[in-house]
Amino acid sequence: MKAPLIFVLFSLVLLGAGCAPSSPFPEPMAITPEPTHAEPLHLPTPEEVRGIYWTGQTAGTKRADELLAYMTQTGLNAAVIDLKMDNGQLAFAPNDVSLAPYAMAKPAIKDLEALLLNLKAQGIYRIARIAVMRDSAYAAIHPDLAFHYAGGSLWRDNTGAAWVDPAAADVAEYAVALGKEAYARGFDEVQFDYVRFASDGKLSSIRYPVYDGKKTKVAVMQEFFKTVGGAMKADKIPVSFDVFGMTYETNDDFNIGQRLIDVYPEADWVSPMTYPSHYANGFMGYKNPALFPYEVPKHSFDSGAAILLKELGIPESESRSHTRPWIQDFDIGAIYTAARIEAQIKAVRDAGASGWMIWNARNVYEPARYVP
């Protein structure tokens, strides 16, 4: 049965005016989904990184709360946290099952996510520090990839630590896997240390399982930096490498295979350990370089920028901004007072670097003025 024409016209008028005719059935409620704002897992890199070093042990105890309070009170904005204990065991329980054999039975950091979230809530940039070639735990599980004495036992450096062969592809793959795990768990950056051949101990007694001497040590490390740095960059993981301070002074690799011109292209930041106490007596004519906390590191920053300009054509303004050094807060060669710490920080800023990180192996820091 057709509706009368007048009713149809009346209905159209109502609809045109925004009024629908009544219906015996209720109209379904329009549901607008709530906008979702997933909180980003990672923090952006601070314009100036002002960091301090944390051991894995510190990160898993109440000492972490004390350090965090100190950081927020003084303007420090970055924590560099060991993912390995000093013996090479992982300080946390990894999600990647391939990493499980290297973890502690009772992890020093019981709840990695809770730690990282707590730091993030305070605006602390989180850097995962990974020691690579100096690793007794990996050497024990893979003795076929570790340095040996002629008699077959594991070679050890002056601290008693075993080392793995930089020429072994598995060593680089382990570093990459650990770096990816760290970033996936919430670290904002991955920093690789001990990226070199051994520098102390009875070096002449080392028997290498993979390195055969046909390639130079420089060539071996070039390949390592490309493999590890390239893998991090491919996954958009911010990456940095620690190098000796003297790496910024010369292209000589000091028989450890480490050169600034090979590290720089594969890193977002290069972190020279410009501890004044670690420069040889007589450097720059100083009988004791530790007494010159401004002049010594500043000389290295300037020299490094000059090397990169000459060898790679990188403008100084660019290379300087990709330098983020370690500075000294420990008493070797001199008592490192607040004034000496601040002198190093001034050298970093005057050199145009992107920040600094303070090293103290015990995580006990001398109060100083960190913010300009």
C-alpha cells in the first residue's frame, strides 16, 4: 500500500529541517571511539646529554633511587647503565632466548621495565652500555672464540678478564642481538664499549682463534663497526661507541685496531674517554696531565675534529656535535674536586660537543655544578 503523497512530502520537509519522523524502534546510539594516544617507548636525545655511569649492581638496588634523586636535584639527565656484570654475565633476564645462556641465575636487575619506566617518568635519557670484547662469560661458553695461552687455557688481561676475538662474526652478532634487545625493552640508546683488541696484559702470549694476521687489526675493527653500527642504524636505534682518548689525537691504532675515522661513520655519537689522568706524562708538555682538566680534553676534541676534516672532509661543526665524551670523576693523578670536574665540562662545551658522561666505577659522584 502506497503512502499518501502529502505524508511523503511532509516527511521530506522534516528530514530537510533536520527532524526525522518518529519510529517505533529506537535509533542506534552513535559511538565515537576514544582517541588513542600510545605513549612513546623512547625519549628523544637531550640537546645536551649530562650523564653518569651506573653499574648493573647499582641499577638493581636502592642505590638506584639515591642516584636518581641526586640526578633530578642537580640537573643530570642521562643514565648509562651496564647490561653486563663485570664478568660478562647479563644483569637482567632477556626476552630473546638466544641470550639466555649468558644471563645471571638471579639477575641483578630484577625488573628492567620498572627501572626504565621510573627513569623515563623523571625525564632521564636511558643508555644501555654493552662491553663487547672483554667478556669472561661469553668466553667460558664459547672458548673456541676466546683468546688463549699457548697451553690452551683462556688468556686473561691484567684484571683477570677473558677476551673474545674481534674477528669472530659471532661476537658481532651477539653484540647486535643484545643491542636490539636493549632498545626493545625501553633503552633510548645503545653504547658499545671495549670495541677493540686487548691493550694490557701479556699481549705477546695471546693465541687468536679466528684472527690470523692476514688482515690488519684496523681492517678487522672496520668490519666490526660496519656490522654492528650498521645493524643499529638500519633499525633506527641510536648508537654510540666508546674509544680511547688518544684516538682523537692520531690515526695510529695503537695495535688495538681502533681509529676515529673508522668509528665515526658508523655511529651517531663517538665517546672518547678523555680522562686527563690517562694521558702519558709529558703529553702537551705536562709532567702530570691529570692536573690540567680543561687543557687536555680540549686539545683532544680539537684534534679529533681536525682529523675528521682532513681525512673524511667532515666539517668541524658537524663532527664536534657528534662527539660526546666520558669525563673523569675519580682520583688518579690528582684529587678530582668539583672544580676539576667543572673544568672538563667547560672544555666539552667550548669544543661544541653534544654533551658528556661522568665515569666513576663505584658510582660515587663528587657534587658539582652540571647545568650552566
